[in-house]
Amino acid sequence: MIEVVDLSFSYNHKPFIEHMNFSVQKGEIFGFLGPSGAGKSTLQKILTGLIRGYRGNAIVNETECKSYKNDFYENIGVDFEFPSLYEKLTGRENLKFFGSLYSKELRDIDEALKMVGLQNDGGKKVSEYSKGMKSRLNFIKALLHNPDILFLDEPTNGLDPNNSRIMKNIILKEKEKGRTIILTTHNMVDATELCDRVAFIVNGSIKALDSPHNLIMSKGAAKIKYTFMDGKEETRECLLNKTSEDMMLYELIKSNRIVSIHSSEPTLDDIFAEVTGSVLQ
Ligand SMILES: Nc1ncnc2c1ncn2[C@@H]1O[C@H](COP(=O)(O)OP(=O)(O)O)[C@@H](O)[C@H]1O
Ligand SMILES: [Mg+2]
């Protein structure tokens, strides 16, 4: 569905994205994961035809992004990082207006509002909406025309846990329908839960690309931490795949002296820090 080959781009003659390559299959949720300023939104802008001055190929739905025709947008839906809505219009009027730009059949607007808990707010002007309400309206605006490919730039940013859960469930439902989804985020919990594959992006380049599971397992360092009494309480650690070599653990188990035992896998955050040398904010 998406093919990026030898992509390069610079904002001010200074190279930013250099020789980037990746592809996204139909039906995949693909994550752009990286700290602020990494280039995630820039990449999304290239793939949605907003930035055309790139070199190499950025092919979306068989179209080279810089030379798209108007029907390009019939099959893609974009949820921008910052909501783009008409403040003087109501939520429902915004959806009607943006929906009218497409020739495709649209979702039912009231059902769409209900999906994100805005069923009682469709008649209010967007200027009266809270930040979270605008994010939710902007999100369903991207889904209105049932696009094959969805680009979601930080869709859960700034939402409370309940609304964030609702959004994530909608994203998973869209995947079930066979949609291809690009999810930009700096939230590794969301990335681990939702993405089939993630690209770690730092300073305009991809530092790693794989499924969250493989990335976590690639460092393979699941550990156990055990506590025991030895006059006072003591805690020790050992690698999960090396427990048979830990004689102290063996003796403690034999003499029933273990007070507590926990296993822990590295998180995607840990792997990100290890691979890229930077932290997600
Ligand atoms: N229009 C622009 N002109 C010049 N520099 C820009 C522009 N937009 C973004 N940048 C710079 O490009 C880098 C990547 O930005 P962005 O793609 O928004 O990152 P992210 O979405 O990962 O936070 C940042 O250093 C940002 O300052
Ligand atoms: Mg961004």
C-alpha cells in the first residue's frame, strides 16, 4: 500500500530525511515512533501529498505522492496533529462540509459523532469545544469517507484514558475492516498495543523497524528479581534464561526461603533508548 524508496528531503537545504526505505502492507497498522522533532509529521506530510519537494519515491496506493491527482484523497484519510476545523461552524456542520469534498458515500454523521462520544455536541460550535473534543472530531473527520489508508498523527495525544481507549478501539475496528493505518506516536504503550510493525525514527532516519514483539525480544533480556531473608531482606536479579545457573536461587528455592519473585521484560521504551540512544518524550 505504501512504498518508500531512497526518500530524501530537506527543509532548508540542510539534509533532514536521507535515503529512507520502508514499505507498508495492506491491512497493517504501521507505527512511526520517535521523540518530538524526529520527523514523524514531516514523513506523514510527504505521504499525504502536502510536501512535494522530496527526492526518491513515496508511493501511496500506487500514486507517487508529489504528482497526485485530486482523487488521491478519496482513498486516504488524514488526522493532522493539530485539528483543522471551522470554529464558527458546529461539529455536525464541519463533518458535513468536509464530507461534501468527497464523491464517495459517507458514514452516517450522527453515528460517527456517537462513536467518539460527541452525540450531544454535534449542534455546538467548535469554538465551544474543549481540546479533547476537537481532537475527537478531527479524528472522525478523517474516517468519514471510509478511506483505504488512514494517517493518524498522535491521535490519542492529550486525551483522557477513557477517550484514548475509545479511539484505540476504533483504530482496531478499522484494521479489522482491512484498512491500512499509519499511526504516528511518541507513546510506546499505544505503539506496542496497536502496531503490527513500528519504525523507530530519530533525526529524520529509521533506526530500527520490526514488530514490537520482535524488537522487545531482540534484546532478549527478560529478567527475574527475587527477594529473600538473610538477616535482613535482600534482592537479587538474574536473567530468565539463566535461572538454572544461579546456585543461590536454587538453594533458596530448595530451602523455601524466597519471599517474592517477579519477572520483567524490557518495554519498547527500553529498547528504543538502547537502539537509538535517545528517549521518547
Ligand atoms: N516547515 C518547516 N520548516 C522548517 N523546519 C521544519 C518545518 N516543519 C518542521 N520542521 C523541523 O523538522 C523537524 C521535524 O519536525 P516534525 O516532522 O514535526 O517532527 P515530529 O512530528 O517527529 O515531532 C523539526 O526539527 C522541526 O523543527
Ligand atoms: Mg509531529
